[in-house]
Amino acid sequence: MNMYNQLQTKARELGICFLHVTQAHTTFPYEPLQYAYNHGYHADMKWLAENTHIRCNPHRIANFAQSIIVCGLPYYQPLPKRRGAIAMYALGRDYHKVFKKKLHILSEILQNAGYESRCFVDTAPILERPIAEKAGAGWIGKSSLLVSKEHGVLFFLGEIFTACVLPYHTPQKNKCSSCTVCIQACPTNAILPNQYIDARKCISYLTIEHKGTIPHAYRKAIGHRLYGCDECSVSCIYNSFTKPTQEPDFAARNYPDVGEILLLTPQQFTHIFAGSAIHRIGLERLQRNACVVLGNIGTEDDIPFLEHIQNNSNPMLAEHADWAIQAIRVKKP
């Protein structure tokens, strides 16, 4: 069995839904990134505006590489019924840990054959989706997500940079055509023309990466979303062929109700959320989000949770709790 077939066979055993390859010495234009930076679409994620020379020349991150292997790991599963929606990708164990372990197994096959290799899962300045598009894994849709005709959009991307020369795949034609379902699905109109996303409006950004006060203009639009947002991804028509993930580590955990989250101590938060993607944002941001959610869907029964935050927290959290209490009382018949 040749190296390529060996990797494909092992990838299927690991639950990886596709393995595509492109040449490492590929380049991407600077101008689209610079346009996004100049217009502030990256919000306060300053690292996105750094290392542009590496992002546009991926071989610089591993100068030994001849090929880039792009893998997809599906994460679709039915969302559990709970107050405070959690983005599908974050329901179970942190995907970085799960996916990286699988890529290391593939990398060992290459290394045992004498080929230097390095693995990445959203952990380096790499333009993952453009690389995956060049590798023929799919095309970049209007939501800026990679779309696969066979697997939809509900999968993680990971890469192996290797010195092994493997057969390269041919890029696919963009099949989004005139469809605008993902654009219409976005609650805050964050999806812009030409595959740009204005992070300043994006609910995923506001509830995960944003560290400060959530702007009043977007609090109602956040609705019941406690962590992240799935609207543009789950709406894609190509998800019709997607099957639920078989990865046990991605199974939804039984997290506390959104009101109970406001009572957690830092120690309890760590105990409950350790090993999950949610743990990375910390208790303060999660409680901030919980206040906004209760302001949108809460009842009089939730006011004691919010008063606890008012009386025992920093000014930023207290302001969100006060907003939520007022929002609940305004809704009272």
C-alpha cells in the first residue's frame, strides 16, 4: 500500500471524513487580509493582523514541507434542549485536543517512513480554509466557512505539513451560486459581501472572543445563545448529507442551567468546564453572557440569580445583570 492510500485508510479508521492534499509552496494574496484589517473586521483580535507574511506563505511555518494534508473531522450532533444554547462544536471535549491526537497518529505514519511532519489544529497563523479550498476539500462559502458537497460545513479542519510528496487534489468549483441562506440566517447581519465577516457584529465573537461589555445594540439579537452561534453553519443547504458525529469525546456534556451559572465560584467553573472549549473564556465572560441570555428569555424566577451577580461581582457584570433585570421586568404583563 502506498503512503497516500495508507493515510486515507487510517484517516477513515479515526473518523476523519476527508483527507485532501495540496502543495506546501502555495501562496495567497495579501490584499484581502489587508482590506479586512483596514476596515476593522477583526475587531480586537489583534493576532489576526499579525504574521501576515506567514499566513500568505504557509510554507514559511514549516520550511521542510512539500505537501499540506488537510483533514476534516465532523462534529454535527442534535443540540440538547437547555436554556442557554451552546455552539455545537463546544458541547463536548475541546476539539483541539481530540483532533490533534488523531493528526499525530497520521503524522507518525509519515515520520516512521522518514518524512518530517508537523500538525496544526487552529493553533498557528495558517489560512486554513483557503488551504483546504486549494486542496480540493470544498469551497469557501458566502459565510466564509468551508463548504463540502459531501459533508456540509459542520466539521473541524486540521493540517499536517510534511516533507512527503503526495498526490495533489484539484480545487473544486464554488457551488453556492445565488444561494443566500447563510446571509439571511445571521441574526446581526455580520456576513458581508466577498466572504467577509465583521467580527464586531458576530455573536460568536461577542460571546467568546470579546472581553468587555457586550454592546446594547446586539444584546437582544444574542437571544438564548450562551456561547457562540450556529446560525450560518446549520443553515447551509449542503448539511443535508451530514451524519451525526461518532466521536465519543464530542458527546454533549450536562452543563448547568444558565441561571445556575451565575452562582458558580471560579473553582466550580473550572471543575465543570475543564477540558472543554468553554473553559478558555473564563467564568467572567460566561456569566456576562448568561446575564444577556436571561435578559432575553428569563422570568421573574431568574431575578435572584441576577441579583447575586449585582451584589457580588465587578462593575461590568453588575451592569449586564442590571440590564437583564430591567429587561425581564419590562416583559412582565
